[in-house]
Amino acid sequence: MKLFPSGHATHPQWRMAAGLVLAQLRAQMALPDHESAPTLGLLYITDHYAAEAQDILEHFGAELPEVTDWAGTVGLGIVANNVEYVDEPAISVLLCALPADQYRVFSGVAPLAVADGDGANGPNQHFRAHTALVHADGETPELPELIAEVAGRTDTGYLFGGLSSGRRGALQFAIGGNGTIRGQGAASGVFRGGLSGVAFGPQVRLVSRVTQGCQPISPEREITEADGNLVLRVGQQPALDWLLDTLKVSLEEPQEAIDAVRATLVGLVAAGADGRRRTGDLGADVLVRHIIGLDPNRRGIAIADQVEVGMRMSLCRRNATAARADLMRICAEIREELEPEEQTLAVAQAVAAGEAEAAPHPARRIAGAIYVSCVGRGGAHFGAPHAELQILRHALGDVPLAGFFAGGEIARHHLYGYTGVLTVFTTD
């Protein structure tokens, strides 16, 4: 597997931005280290172009006829190799060259079959999904259950992706074979609502990691009494009393208490899961949720999720320093997993050059990457424009990358917040 072509641009007129992106893609497709005949395109646009989404998809399909399948979505911001485009018109594209029998674009008109192969009729009815990239509309009813259902239709149960974050509606791109595959019908390729994405077979090698943007400020405590989204007791203590004691505030000084609670988040861990890493930071099993209210009468804490007795919870705060360190950690884990124990000179030189100025190199064994980050992260959280993407580039080298800022991030069968989900396509 060679490097995946990628391109990105910003311009007030979408046709100009698309032209700049196409020029980059075609130039890379002519290079010996890059794939010359990709078939799957991942397309991400900012919501400035939402009204032209259909025209943009059709334009890329016409200009790149060899790319028969497209998936993607719209966001308040999108990302590329070392840059983020937030609140400005922009396009980011990654072209993937994968075996035709090892991926399928899915959507409401072409759903995935269940893991045992018994599913609805359509182009995907005989395809066994191993993993899947998912784009979703955050306003879809019972979305967490739907994400879990889609995860159950893969052999590994692992999804990665996020929720569209456009201000003009959650648009998704999903079309297979330019609409000619049986089951797509007259689908335009632009969808609203539900889920769509790309399912991958077992021969598509992926490595994915979740980075949390929060730092715990309390030990984990077991939830011993709950009612819906209301935590009533943690351990032997009323939940509200525990919260106020931990934050060192009192309801007798309401404004101080309100300010402290607003700056605090809750990390939830399912019973039996490992929520903390050995470093004490939040692990991938932690779901970070807002505190949405206090109940002085029942001495409870209302949070933005359903809770159950036996879960563990901790208090945490968003922390830029911890977010930087954790982002570097997941990059280091990915590099460690991909670097062979015995390296050729070419591999050793490519790995050693993994700094911000390093050009893409197939010896790093990363053909391309997808990064989905929370809309609350990005430059605003990391201290400077593009800082989040520059950390990725510094840690991994200059790899082909596309993605977007999401209204919620998807990893495995969970819906996260304030996280980044980094997934790389690996080469042999």
C-alpha cells in the first residue's frame, strides 16, 4: 500500500477551493510513492459550503471518475495534514486505495448487514464488516442505541468517527459506485439524519486511539444510588455533598458554587471497565459528560447521560496541558505499534525524520489518517491556531490526513465528548 493522496484548500468560492484541492490530488497521484488509482474518497467540507454540498460531491465525482465511492460530512471546522479550517469555507479530501472487496459505503438506503450476514437486501447484504468509519446526525432519535447497533454489525464492534457539526444541518456524503450499485437507487449521495460511512473488511489494517481532553480532579467513586440521569449517592455519601466537598464550595455562596460546577465535568465508567490508566489520567473507557443541574432536595447531581448503580464516576476539568500530553501519548502508541523491531535503513531514516518538516514517507507504514476532534478542542483549546494538528504532525511526521471537528466523537460503540479519535491506515 502506497501513500493516499490528500488535498485541502479554502476560498470564498467552492469551485476555486475544489480546483486547488484537485490540483494537489492529481500532483500526488503522479508521484511514485503515492497511490495512482484510488477508489474511495473521504470528503469533508465546512458548513459555509453546505448549500452547495450536492454540487461539490458531483464535481469531485466528475473530475475523479476513477474514485467510485465517496463518504464524508460537514463540520464547523475541518482538518488536514497540519492545518485546521474553522469558521471559514474549506474542503479537505483523502483518497484511499483499498481492495474493492474490502470496503463498502453504507447509508440509510444501503445499510450494513448484521454480523452473521443476515441483513436487509441491498449492495451490502453479503459484506462482513470488520470495522467502520461512521458519520452521524446528532439529532437522530436514540442515537447511542443506534451507534451500538451499527457496532454490533461489525466483527470487532469497533467504530470510529463523529457527529456532523454544521450550523445549517447535519449533512453526510455517502454514495457507492456513483449510484450504480444495486440498492443505491436514485440516491444523490447527500443525506440528512441517521448514520452513514464506510465499513472495512479484515484486510484493511487500521490502528485507532482515543485522546481525552480532561484531567481528573477527584478519585473514582462508585455510584450506589441513581434515578435516570440523576446521581443520588456515591459510596456512602449523597452525591451533591460529595461534589461540593470536592470542589470546596457551598450552596450558601451560590455564585461561587455555580461557577465551580460549570467548570466541572463528570467522567463515567461502566462497571468492570478500566477507566484510569497507570498515569492516573482518563482512559478510553471514560465517558465525559456535562453536569446539567443540582437537586438540593434529593442531594443529587443531574448529568447529561443515563447512569446506573455500579458505575464509577470522577470529577474532571478540561486541561490544555493534559490534552497536549495525551495527544502525544496516542501518537507515540501508534508509532510504537507500527515500527518494526528490526528496521531497514530506509525505515530508520524515515522514523528519525518524524518531525514537522518531514515529508510523507511510505517507510513510516502510515498510508493515511483520519482525525475527528471535538468542536471544543482545536486551536482555542490548545493555545494557538493549528496547534492540535501541528502536534499530530510533529509526532507522526507529515502523513496524509483528513477529518473534521465533531459535535460528539465515536469510538468503539461509545459516543464521547471533548475527545480526539485518531485512526491510521497502515501499510505492510
